[in-house]
Amino acid sequence: MVKMFLLSNIFTDPERMNQLVSIAQTSLYPMIEGAIRYTIPLTLITFVLGLILAVLTALARLSSIRILQIIARVYVSIIRGTPLLVQLFIIFYGLPNLGVTINPFISAIIGFSLNVGAYASEIIRAAILSIPKGQWEAGYSIGMTYTQALKRIILPQAARVSIPPLSNTFISLLKDTSLASLILVTELFRKAQEIAAKNYEFLLLYMEAAALYWILCTILSFIQGSLEERLNRYVAK
């Protein structure tokens, strides 16, 4: 009842409403700036680096070299078995105890890239294994080496299979970048925290930050749908 009373007071008090609208308007630009300067670049950079790491890890898992398999499995097990937040804290707050101090943004790139690499490697590995063995044999029959068959036949087909789940990983990564605020990266959510700490309008500002994340994810979902539709048309041909 108390909450409903307070909420009704907000809507019936024009001065209070104007104050909230003013705060929302003045905080919008800093949040968008945080998204443009840090959230979006962090998402793009870490996804690209993570994807490269994922391909290498997936190939190591599928390799006949035992040591590579073990290294890849241990890496994936550690990353998937520990929280992302803990990984970020170890890199940013823990490594200085060993004399290694890393910039917050670089720490975030390292942490997110390692995380994406581990999870995406399982997607890529599954996609490669989904390609029929006959495709490998067809490549070998025309004189291709393992590397040539992989690059020219297997990976292009595996890419089409893995794009939908990788797109979901990319969208999840965008939301996960909010954790970078805890290691002092002034991205979108960190800006919301800083502004809220000054005027104590936590609900308003956190909802505004949530709305911006939702808009960004909606745009990415639209791009994902368009990309999948184009791929389906290409495969159908």
C-alpha cells in the first residue's frame, strides 16, 4: 500500500514529474556516450578476438595432437566453470598482487574475450562435427590437404550452421558488458551508477539504462534475423 501511495504521488505531483523528466533527459546523453565509447567497442572487439580464440580452441579440441586437446579442454573447463565476474576481478584486481597492472578497458577485453572464446568454441566444434565426413573425403579425393579442405569446404559450411547461436552469444555479450562497470570501465551502466549516486534516483536511471540495453539488443536481433534469412536463401539456391 505504501509503495502504491508513493507511486501515485509521483504521477499527481507535477513538480516531481518534471524533476524526473529533467533527470532522465540530462542523463540520456552521458549513457549514450558511455555506450558509444565503451559498451559497443568492447562488445565488438571482444567478440572478434573471442571468435578467433574460439576457432583455434575448437580446432585444438578436434586435433589428433593430445597435448592440444588437453590444453583446450582445460581452458574451456576453467572458463565455463567459473563466473565471468570472478574472472574479471582476477584479471583487474588480482594480477596487481603479482606486479601486473592492466588498464580497466584492456582488462575487460581480456576477460570477455577469454569467456567468449570458451563458449563459442563449443558452438564451432559442434558445427564442424555436424558436417558429414563425406565432405572431408570429397576434398581429399581431389588432392586437398587437411588444411585446404578445412578452409575451403568445412569451415564455410560450419559458419552457416554456427551463425544463429553465435549471434545469440553476441547479443548476450552486449548485456554482459555491464559487468565491466565493476572494474571501473565507464560504459553505459557505469554512467547510470555514477549519475544515480549523485541524485539518488536509482530506479529511474537503472530503468533508463535497461531501456537502452533493450534498444541495442532489439537492433541486434533484427540484424540477426536478416542475416539468417539471407543465409537460408543462399543455402536454398
